[in-house]
Amino acid sequence: MDLKFRAFTPSFFFSFLIIIFLIKKPDLGSASNPKCISTERQALQTFKQSLTDPSGRLSSWSGPDCCKWPGVRCDRRTSHVIKIDLRNRNQTVYPDEFKQNCLGGKIHPSLTHLKFLSYLDLSSNDFNGLEIPEFIGHMVSLRYLNLSFSSFSGEVPASLGNLSKLESLDLNIGSWPSFDMRASSLRWLSGLPRSLTYLNMGYELHLINCELNKLPLSSSLSSSANLKLLEVLELSENSFNSPIPNWLFDLTSLRKLSLQRAGLEGSIPSGIKKLKLLETLDMSNNGLTGEIPAVLGGLPQLKYIDLSINVYQGHIHRFLDAFSKNKENKLVYLNLRFNKLNGTLPESLGTLRNLQTLDLSTNSFSGSLPSSVGNMSSLKKLDISFNAMNGTIAESFGKLEELVELYLMENQWNGVLLKSHFVNLRSLKIIHLTTDPNRSLVINLPSTWVPPFRLKQINIENCKIGPTFPMWLQVQNKLNSVTLRNTGIADKIPHSWFSGIASHVTELILENNRIKGTLPQNLFFPKLNTIDLSSNNFEGPFPCWTTNATQLYLYQNNFSGSLPLNIDALMPSLERMYLFHNSFTGEIPSSLCEVTGLHILNLRNNRFSGSFPNCWQISSQLNGIDASENSISGKIPESLCEMPSLNVLLLNQNVLEGNIPDKFQNCSSLTHIDLGGNKLTGKLPSWLSKVLPLSMLRLQNNFFDGQIPDDLCNVQMLHILDLSENKLSGPIPKCISSLIAIAQGQSSEGFQKIVSRVTRTSKYQEMLDSINLSGNNITGEIPVEIFDLSYLRILNLSRNSIAGSIPGNISKLGHLETLDLSSNRFSGVIPHGLAEISSLHTLNLSYNKLEGSIPKRLKFEDPSIYIGNELLCGKQLPKKCPRKQQNAVLIN
Ligand SMILES: *[C@@H]1O[C@H](CO)[C@@H](O)[C@H](O)[C@H]1NC(C)=O
Ligand SMILES: *[C@@H]1O[C@H](CO)[C@@H](O)[C@H](O)[C@H]1NC(C)=O
Ligand SMILES: *[C@@H]1O[C@H](CO)[C@@H](O)[C@H](O)[C@H]1NC(C)=O
Ligand SMILES: *[C@@H]1O[C@H](CO)[C@@H](O)[C@H](O)[C@H]1NC(C)=O
Ligand SMILES: *[C@@H]1O[C@H](CO)[C@@H](O)[C@H](O)[C@H]1NC(C)=O
Ligand SMILES: *[C@@H]1O[C@H](CO)[C@@H](O)[C@H](O)[C@H]1NC(C)=O
Ligand SMILES: *[C@@H]1O[C@H](CO)[C@@H](O)[C@H](O)[C@H]1NC(C)=O
Ligand SMILES: *[C@@H]1O[C@H](CO)[C@@H](O)[C@H](O)[C@H]1NC(C)=O
Ligand SMILES: *[C@@H]1O[C@H](CO)[C@@H](O)[C@H](O)[C@H]1NC(C)=O
């Protein structure tokens, strides 16, 4: 009954049925019990013995009648073994269990004794890299051979080309194979018979030294027309690195052609029009160029086109027009995502009445969504995101009753969306609609209108919805993802809306509106991951929500009251917590120490008081703390340095007192410290030399005294040093030239990333490469070593007691922008070198003991930067220089 296998070709299906009916039925009974042929039984036994079989699947291969063995079938008339199906069908989710059921080991050549074997399926087993044995090519009765997903590897034997009856050959090794399979020549393919209807050598069959276009295959195939009956060809994930070979288009029975990620280049040749039966064309993820070929419009059966992730460019007008000529076109799926297509979307789009998925995202389309879109009555998914659509959205769009997913984000839409745009969208579940902030897209729906859809995802950004929180949003109680960012909503949101979505919402993002009112308390959000209510006018207490959310953004609101003492129980999974710019009061709860996954804690600019928690442990993962601009008192907590992960510590503008704890020498990963504007006392600590990665040290406006220690010079990564407004005395250390980050202009990019992630501002950016020692009692002369800091941008030494002259080689500071030496005891003349620093834009030399004339080339005219130097003269000052003296200085 060989006919059975002809069923693989649909055209034979009919005859198959009839023959069964006419011939087979009268036969019933007489030949119903095939008895195994003993030489074949022996062959099967030998075959079994060379296999490994951990789960004992073949344990019942023992009785005398091998035709009754599981997986074995014999011909009813001749009793010859015709079928062996040992596919592993155990679909357990546990890989170990799956492996248990796998056969493995060796395939014994005894199989070749089964002269009538036409079906061999060893798929989904584990042969652990075994090469496909050459003798399989001698089993010339085979019509079906499936060795897929079974960890075969190595060279595909060319002998397979001898299998002249083969109808189906599946050598697919899966997308994540642990072994490679390759065929160094495809010549043998041409030996395969005309009857072959299925060929899958998918995924990772490497065709070494075998560029398809150079193969003899190309000519032999087209001349012998060998694979004419092939219906499915999958050669995905190969590296052809060549244009599409023309011989492919001689396979005129092809229904499915899959060549994704195959390294194809150039354009699709017009020869493809010969594939009149083609239903599925997948050439995604290649390097195909040119216009999307209009010739595809002439393929009457085409249902599925995936040309995504190529480098197609230009317009799609001709392509779509070709489809519109064929009013009966069957296209269901069109994916052109991630190309370089541009121009407008043509009206001919509307002729794709069967289309269910249209993905044009990540191209450069512009213009409007055409009004014909309303005629695509089967459309379920429309994706035009990430384009340059700068027109309007046609009203007819509201006719798409089947539409489920709508992705229009990242464009430059404008215009007004009315009720008619949405009125029939009863299937809509997902809407993503964002435009550019400089455009105007208004969603103007009647404020009490109840829409026919219940959304699962809404993401609307930079489109005007407000000022009210409209009914069409209020009724959305199935939402699992909400983003309404910059939509002009200035209303209260009913508490019932929050409680309605609490059980399923994963993201709640209402950033940058003017939403007012309070939040409901004591809700349970089992799925929430991100809470972003920042930049609104919310007021009232902190939302005591029970949630495993990792992100909490409440900044820039009017929240007040204290934080819940059990915040670790309410929100145990928090990783980032930004509460800055609110009016929170009370103590910072020490239960925060128990939120061990917390990375960033930003409490800046509130009214927190009491001392900062001192319960930090080695298991905490805090990376950045910004608790500046509060009223935090007491000492700097020693336990902060228990955390090996702490990079950024900003406690400035508080009322902290006492010393910086010696424990700080354990803070081996601190990169940014700002403790300015407190009441800290003591000497500048010896711990400094230990905190090597430090790139910002700001201790300004405290009561530190003593000298600047040489230890400071070991902090070689420093980009910002501010010790101003303390009681420091003694000279500037000569070793200062070893601050190599400033001396060598090392990149501060990483610096910026870390600190701006914690603060969500770029406020420290403008302080980069600055040294501020002003407002102390520093004495001695300026050390010339300081001029080795070539990349210094800002140097402020004002209001100290520094004496001596301003050295002429100050011009080595070639990046200096601001120099303030005012209110010191500098004497001598202003060096000409100063005028050579072209980047200098702010200068103050007032109140010193400078003398002589202001150098002519110094382009600073404001007299206030020179005053208080009695012996100084110049055109900027009331005291003009005598002509002679000016000349004398110039000659020097
Ligand atoms: C799959 O394999 C597991 C482990 O060997 C076995 O317990 C289970 O019964 C098998 N399932 C099927 C459907 O054969
Ligand atoms: C080969 O076997 C695999 C699974 O074991 C199956 O998914 C695939 O459809 C089979 N190939 C053919 C052509 O029947
Ligand atoms: C089978 O194929 C191999 C390799 O292509 C060839 O050398 C051999 O002659 C073929 N054998 C038969 C019996 O056709
Ligand atoms: C579209 O792309 C083509 C080819 O890249 C380019 O020549 C043409 O100027 C583009 N047209 C528009 C409107 O951007
Ligand atoms: C939509 O289809 C109707 C009926 O075929 C046709 O009359 C109309 O012109 C089409 N609309 C657009 C905008 O293509
Ligand atoms: C939209 O963009 C296209 C292509 O950049 C441009 O030619 C056209 O003038 C723009 N239209 C509007 C209304 O901005
Ligand atoms: C709006 O701003 C974007 C950049 O953010 C720019 O590409 C676009 O051309 C602007 N559009 C208009 C209409 O100004
Ligand atoms: C958070 O996760 C824990 C552990 O998976 C779970 O027991 C708890 O119920 C979750 N809490 C919420 C609010 O979903
Ligand atoms: C600054 O230091 C000098 C030298 O140590 C001392 O004479 C002077 O009084 C100090 N000035 C102030 C304001 O502390």
C-alpha cells in the first residue's frame, strides 16, 4: 500500500481515497495479520541493540511478531516492514524528562536489510552529534525521512541524493542546536526525485564553500526540473551571502518558500512570478535592496509576505497598486517592518480586504493614514509605529470592527480624533498612539461617551485628552498597561478607577499631566511593576499600596505626610524610589534598610527630619542616595559604608553635624559625595586616600578646619572638588598636579551617567573639572604645579589669604573658563599669559595687591573685576596708566 504516502501531495489525495475504498475494503480479513519476516526481525533487533534507550521505550521489541512492535508497521499483504516511527512525542516541559525518553547511540547498518522500508522517523531524539550514516542513502524505498531535532551533526551524506522515491526530507536541526550540520556541496540535491514535496534543511545547515549561485545545481536543477513537485522549501538561517538564485523559481509547485536570515542580497528577481502557487513568502532578515517588488502582486495565491528587516527603500505605491489590480488578492499578512521605505501610504492599501496583519513599522513613511484604510475590513493588527507620519488619521479608520491591536506611536501625527474614529472599534484591545511634542494631536471625544471597547493596553503620549479625565477612559477596567503621558489631563481621577484595575495592571504611568486629588489607600496590586505618577498635582498621603512594584516615581507632586513605617512590607521589591520635590515630613523610616533590592533612593527637596537611617547592611544594594534639601539632623550614619555597592551619596543642604566617620575608608566604591551645606566639623579626614574611585567631593559650607591633606592628591579620578566656605588653613598642596583626571582630561561620561540617574538632573554637569577653595583661610603662594591641571575649567580661590604673584605660566590652563582670585593678597603685575587663555570668559582679580597696567590684550572691560587693587591702572579703571609705563610693560 505504497499509495498512502502519496497523500503528501494534495493532488494525489483524491485517488488515495478511492483506491482504499475500492481495493482495500474487499481485502479485509484475509490479510489482516501480517507475520514478521524473520530476517527483518533480526535486522530490527540488531538496530535496537545499538541504540541507547534510557526509558525503555523499545523494551517491548521482543515478541516473535515484529509487526506488532510499537512504532513498527508491516505491509498487510507482503508482511515486509514498511514503517518505523520512533519520533519522541513526550512533550514534557522539563528538559531532563524529555531527554529520558530520547533514543540515542548508533544507527546500525542492519536497517538496510529492510528493503521495503518507506517511512523512517527518528525525529526529536538525541543522537548527541552523530553523523547521518552514509548507508541511509542506500535505503532506496524511503519516501519519508525525518531526522529533525535529533542532534545529528556533521556532513549531510551526499548519498541521500540516491533516494529516488523521497517525497519528504526533514533535516531541520532547530533554532538553538547544540551541533552544526553542513553540506559542502548541494550537488546531491539534484539527485532527489521529482516526487519530493517537502524539503527542510532549516536553521543551521551551513553550506560551506557553497555559494548557491555558483553551484552546478543551478543548471542541473533547471534542466532536469528535478524538484518540480517540491511544495515547501525552508533554507532559513543559512549564510548564502549571495543574490537569490534563479533556479529557485523553477520549483513551480512551491507553496511555501522560507529563506529568512539566509544572507540574501540584491533584489527578488522577476522570475518569482513563475511561482503561481506560492502562498507563503518569508525572506525576512536578509540584505535585500531596491523597491519592494511589484511582481509579487501578480502571485494570485499569496497570503503571507514577510520582507521585514531588509534594506528596501523608496515608495510602496507600485507594489500595492499591483495587488489592487487583483481584486481577488488573498493577502492576509504583510510585514515590511524595519526597512528604509518612505513616501506616503497609498489609497490602494484599501484593496487588501483580506489583510489581517499590516506591519509597516520602523520605516520613514510620512503623510496621512489614507481614508481607504476603512475598507480593510479584516484588519486585526495595524502597526505604523516608528515612522515620520506627519499628517492626520482618516476617520474611516473607525470602521475597522475587527481591529484588535493598533500601534501608531513614535510619529508626528496632527489633527483631531473624533468619536467617528472610534465608534465601531469594538474589538480594540491595544492602542499605542504617541506624537511629537511639537505637534498637535487632539483626542476630542464627548466627555460622557462610553466606547464599545475595553482596552488591555493604552499608551498615549503628547496627545491632548484633558482637561477632564473622560468617561471613555473611566470605563476602562480591563487595563493591564496604562501610559498617559503629557495628555493635558488636569482632573481628579476617581478612586474607583484605580481599584478597578488594581488586580491586573502591570504598569501605571500617568507622568507629566496636571492630575490633582488624592490617591486611594490600601489597595492590593499583585501584578504592578512600575508606578509613575511624577510631575502632576497629586496631593495627600503616600499611597499605601501593597505591591511588588520595582519602580516608584512620585516626584514633582504635592504629596505630604510621612512615609509608612512598614514600607518594607508594603513594597518589598522596590528597586528605584524617586520622591523628590514633594512635601513629605517626618523621619525616613528605617524599614527602608530591609528593602534589600533598593538601588536608588531619591528623597531630595522634601521636609524629612530626624536622623538618616543607620541600619544598612552588606546585603543592601543601594547604588545612589539623594536625600539633599531636607532637614535631616544627627550624624552621618556609619553603616552607609557597609554597602559595597554605594556609588553616590548626596546629603547636602541638611543639618548634619559631627565628623565624617572614619568608617568612610571602607566606602571603596563611592564615586560622588556631596555633604555641603551642613554643620559638619573636624579635620579633612585621612580616609580620603582610600576612596580611590571618587570623582566628586563636595564638602562646602561646613565647619571643617585644619590643612588640606596631601591624601587628597591620591584621589586621582576627581573631576569636582569643592571645599569652599569652611575654616581650612595652610597652603594648597603641591601634589595637586596628581589629580590626573583633570590633568589628562579623562572622560567624565561615566561620571555623568551615574549621578544623573540618581538625581534625574544634570546639575553636576556644569561643575565638571572645577576646584573651589574659596572662603577659607588658605595661605602661601599658588603652587605652579596647579598649572599642570590642563583640563581645569573652573578655579575659584577667592576670599583666602594667598600671597605672591600670579605666575605667567597660568596660560598652561588652556581650558580655563572661570578664574576667581579675588580678595587675596596677590601682588605683582597681571601676567600676559592670562590673555592667551581663549576659553576664559569669567575673571575676577578684585581686592588684591596687584600693580602695573592691565594687559591690553585682556578683553575684560568690567571695572569691578579689577577694583580694590590700589596700584593697578588701565583704561577700565579710574586710574589710567601713564603712557611710558604701559610701553615698558609691553616690552617685557
Ligand atoms: C514523559 O516522560 C516522563 C518521564 O520519563 C514520564 O513520566 C511520562 O509518563 C511521559 N509522558 C508521556 C505522555 O509519555
Ligand atoms: C519531522 O518531525 C518533527 C518533530 O519531530 C515535526 O515537527 C515535523 O513536522 C516532521 N516533518 C515532517 C515533514 O513531517
Ligand atoms: C549513491 O550515491 C553515492 C554518492 O552520491 C554514489 O557514489 C553512489 O554511486 C550511489 N549509489 C547508488 C547505488 O546509486
Ligand atoms: C525616499 O527614499 C529615496 C531613496 O532612498 C530618496 O531618493 C527619496 O528622496 C526619498 N523621498 C522622500 C520623500 O524622502
Ligand atoms: C471602499 O470600498 C468601496 C466599495 O468597494 C468603494 O466604493 C470605495 O471607493 C472604497 N473607498 C476607498 C477610500 O477606497
Ligand atoms: C511631511 O513630511 C514630508 C516628508 O518629510 C514633507 O514633504 C511634507 O511637507 C510634510 N508634511 C507636513 C504637513 O508637515
Ligand atoms: C518636531 O520635532 C522633531 C524633533 O523632536 C523634528 O524631527 C520634527 O521635524 C519637528 N516637527 C515639526 C513639524 O516641527
Ligand atoms: C509579592 O511576591 C511574593 C513572593 O513571590 C508574594 O508572596 C506576594 O504575594 C507578592 N505580593 C503582591 C502584592 O503581589
Ligand atoms: C588666617 O591664617 C593666618 C595665618 O595662619 C592667621 O594669621 C589669620 O588670623 C587667619 N585669618 C582668619 C580670618 O582666620
